[in-house]
Amino acid sequence: MAAETSREDILNQLEQKAGDYEEMSGNCAQGSLLALQEQFHLGNASTLKAATVMPGIASRGETCGAVIGSLMAIGLAYGRDRLDDWEGYMRALRQALRFCRRFEKEFGSLMCRDVQKLVLGKSYNMADIAGAEEFEKDNGYKKCRVPPGKAARIAGEIIMERGIRTS
């Protein structure tokens, strides 16, 4: 039973941290990724840097950054090191698809604009200065902490199955 509690504590911490990082940075991709990186010792500062432009695929309302950051972590945990490693590719892809199905079940979509509508009641054009300002004025970064938190939790569950050591 203690292992169950420990696992649950880890998942709760991941969810909390990813949400906190979203609020701090305004970047759901980096928020979810960093929480997972720290917990599972994945990637490095360059990996986090690569996620800089990933929220809503460059703020265009496309794939949610929390999905992208979490998929990056799953790729780091399950992915291949060589392009000709088809077994490694399929292993990682199976986990990515599991993640996507679970996130979509939770939020109804993988698309940022749809997730915003669910969480915030409307979507914002974050690629437009006025839309980004409206999002900030409406306390969007605080309210939108939920998707990166849930994404990190789902990815954390999947990564824990791999047996990767945790902090």
C-alpha cells in the first residue's frame, strides 16, 4: 500500500509543479516538460529550450503545448537513439498514442483552442497581441494550469511504467 501512496504522491506533485510552471512561465509546453524532466531525470536544458515555441504550436491554437511537452518527455523515456531502431520507434509511438487518447478523453481534444474553450469558456488568439493581452487580463495563465498539470500526470503514469527512477 505504501508504494501506491508513494506513486500517488509523485503524480500529485507532477500535476502541481506543471501547473505552477505554467503560471510562472506562461508556457504549458515547458511547464509540463520541466515537471517531468525534474521528476524522471530526462533530457537537459536544451530539451527544455526546444519547447519554448511549442504552446498551441507557436500560439496558433493548434496542438496544446501541454500535449507537446508531455510527448517530448515520453519520447525521452521511451524513444529511440538510432533512426533505424524500428522497435524503439514503435515502443515510443504506442505510449504516445496512449497518452493522446487519455488527454483527449479528459479535455475532448488535443487542440489548444478547444482546450481553452473547455477550461476558460472561450478561446483566445494568442498569436495576436490583443488576444494574448485579453488572455492575460482574464487570468488565463492561472486558469490554464489544469491542462499541463493533467498532461504531466498522465505522462508520469506512463513513464513510471517504464521503471525510470524518480527524484
